[in-house]
Amino acid sequence: MELENDPELAHFFAFSLDLFAVADQNAFFTRLNPAWERTLGFSLEYLMSKPYYDFVHPDDRDVTIIEKGELASGRAVMNFENRYQAKDGSWKWLSWVAVPQKDGTVYAVARDITQQREEKQQILELLKKLEKTNQQLDHFAFVVSHDLKSPLRAIMNLAEWIMEDLGDQPNTAVEKHIALLKQRVDGMYSMINDLLEYSRVGRTETPTENVDLNELLREITQHLDSPPGFKVVVPAELPHLNARKLEVKHLLQNLIDNAIKYKAKTDGHVRITCKPIDHFWLFEVEDNGIGINPMHHQRIFQLFQRLNPSLGVDGTGVGLALAKRIVELAGGQIWVRSSEGQGASFFFTWPQ
Ligand code: ADP
């Protein structure tokens, strides 16, 4: 039906935001809807006065000619993108669907995707910047941790010299304070070492390998500092992971150590299970310890966050942050299900 004879169709043609075009075999537009003028700024007459190649960005001309060849041989073109010149000198990205007719004419619809492309570009640039900032932060943590060690060493030496100077005039108050000072310095050493470990995880160039978890857990459980009566339950058969062995060791070791550190009674236990789920392994490390109030479930995965310093349990608050980093860099997720006094279950996924 002719457009002129169908006012409804004519309205759609006139008001469409998409650009409609009919082109001939010689690459001239023979009919365009007003969206063209609104998008590019040129009059329709002008756009139809020259081959459409003349409006295409020089860098996109060759691919446009190839697409025209496709149309000439009777094939439709879907989602082809090229840039068209606008009257104000800018370039508009158009995404095309074009269908050839038997007589060689082409019916086409184009959509202005300039803004979409710009937004995508901005996101890519932001991601690049973010990656760079992350690298700088890791580097910063690494350098600072290294540099902090030497003044700490000096403080430790000074403390020892003071003790030596006391020599034959013992002073219990001073000795007590020096002992406390050394304890604090030791704590700070541990924090720095853990921080170094944390920053190393994202920076490592070590390739991944096939890690046999059965063997790894044997290694971990052999050296556990667990009190008598505490049970560590490991499944008979665990999978192999594509991972860095040291990282998986840190991850499991931290979760098991925590189950021991935060036990509630003498007959405590930690039970590890693993099952396949989609393309991941789902691990659970479950204990019957003191548990964690749900309001802290996010916080415990942040650096240096500890909930129970009054328990007098050794720790720096880095273990779970490190575990989270290791799991997430591998493409998995980690979370906890627990409430106070009810034990805790730490879950993590690892790609199969
Ligand atoms: P750290 O054990 O060195 O304090 P983590 O990052 O491993 O640091 O854990 C952070 C905090 O989360 C701990 O201080 C503790 O309060 C809590 N937590 C971790 N694991 C458990 C657990 N299995 N049961 C109860 N609380 C836990």
C-alpha cells in the first residue's frame, strides 16, 4: 500500500525515531524519513543528492562497501555499525538492518547509537582507570608494609636495649611495660605480614595448577593447632581445583583456624563438605563455635575487622578479607550463615 494513501502509516514514517531509507543499486538514497534530518541536520534532498558513501566516515567506508556487496548478492545485513557525518561536523554511529529486494533496491532501518557507544566507551575507560588505581593501591600496600617493618625492628631493638640497661637494677614496672610493648610490636608485625600477603594475592604472576584438595587438606590438618577433643571432619573424596596452591591453602587454613579459634566448647568440630553446583564447586566449612551476629556478616570480610578482641584470641582481622579476595579473584563468591551462639557456616564457590 502506498504511504500517501495510508495516513496512519505516513504518521509512523514521519514520527519514527529510527531512520528509514530506501536506496538504489548505485548507492543513492531514494527515499528517507524526517528522522534523518533530525539526526544528521542535513536536508533530505541533500542526503539524496550524493552516493551515501560520501556521508560515511572514511575509516568505515571499506566495510560499508563490503556490506553493500552482501546486499547486492541478495543477503540481508543485520546489526552493521558505521559512522555518518552530521551537519555540525560530528559523527553519528548508526546500527543498520537492511534487506535487499529482487529489483536491486534496498530497504533499510538505522538507529542512532552514538550515545550508547559513548557510554560504553566511558565505562571501558573507567574500568581501565579503576584497574590502574587498584594496581597502585596494591603496590602502595606492598611498599608501605615493607617500609613499616624497619622502624618496627628498631623499636624492638630499643626495647631490648632498655631491658639490658636495666641490668642489675631490676624494675618490675618498666619490665612489665617493655614486655607489653614487645607484644604490641609483635602484633603489628603480624598485621604487616598479613597485609603483605593480602596485597600479594592480586599481584602474583604465579600460574594456576591442578591442586589436589585431598592432599592439601592432609597437609593442613597435620599441622593444625587444635585442642584435644576438637574434631576436624573432611570428606573422603574432594575434587581437584585449577588454582594457585598457596592461595587455596591460605583460604582453607584461615577458615579452619577460625573454627578452632572461635570454638564455644571442648567438643568443638569443623566439618568441610563440597558439592557440584552449576559450573562451580560449593564448599561449606561448618563449625559449632560462638557464631556471628548477622549484623556483622559483611563487616567480618573487611580488612582488620575483628568482632571479639576481648576473647584474647590471636589474630589480625585479615584472614577473611584475604579469603574473600582469593575466592573473588578466582571468579567465586564467599559468604557466611550464622547467628550468635549457633555456630557458623562459611560457604564459598570455586569454578570447576
Ligand atoms: P581474625 O581471626 O584474625 O580476627 P578474620 O578476618 O579471620 O580475622 O575474622 C574476622 C572476625 O570474624 C574474627 O575476629 C571473628 O570475630 C569473626 N569470625 C571469623 N570466623 C569465625 C567463626 N568461625 N566463628 C565465629 N566468629 C568468627
